[in-house]
Amino acid sequence: MDRQQLLARLARRWQEFNQSYTGLPDAAMTEPGVVGDWSVKDLLAHITTWEGEALKALPLLLEGQQPPRYGGVDRFNAQEAARKRRLTLEDVLQQLAETHRRLLAFLDIVPETYFTGETRFRHRLRLDTYGHYPQHTASIRAWRSARGL
């Protein structure tokens, strides 16, 4: 897979993720229960968190350095979810769009060699982005279907 193919996959999965919640009323976006006690808003904040972590880790990997460690992903997710829960839906949507824009801008300047083959860079990118989105896309779709939304 080259840069163009990888970015096309990322774009497809991003579009699918966005379509999973498009058209939901604000009240539904903040209703808990999509995944555990998380709402759609919480899942959007979660995706933003991991794209933000990608923006921290990927430059380090380009420099041959170690990315941050989290002391347990579940604990990190819970801490970030609690921290972001007080944000408004508008703030979460704005952060989601801005973080994704920054990620794409960063990927545009990464040398092609990091996109071909199984590099640590590509592995981390997959985990934090296009490999992560489908899990939450499916959760939102299932929740919407069960609620008739």
C-alpha cells in the first residue's frame, strides 16, 4: 500500500464514521448508552483523543524515538473521557474536525517510505485512525438501529 491508497482508506473509513452519526438530533448525540455509558458525543471526543495522540506519536516515530506510553489504555480512555465530558457538543465537533484536519496536513508532509510496508509509523497510524474508526462506526449504527434513529 502506498500513501495514496492508505489516505484513500483513511478517507473512506472517516466518511463512514461521520455518516454513522449524521442527522442525529443534539439530544440523541448526548444520550448515554451507545457504548457503556458513553454517548455519541463521547465517542467523537474519544476519536479526537486518539487522533491527537497520533499527532504526538507519529512525529516521534519519524525521528526514531519512542511514542508516549499510557499506563493502560482503558485507564487512559477513562481519564480522557471524564476530562472531555464537560465539553459542549459544539466544542467536541469543532475539535474533531480541527484535529482531523491537522492529522491530514501532517500526513501530507510525511515521506512516502513511511506508508509502504509494515513500518511502526504505519502500524500506529492504523491503530489510532482508520483501524479505530470502524469499531465506533459499528457501535453508533447498532445503537441507532436499536433506537430507530
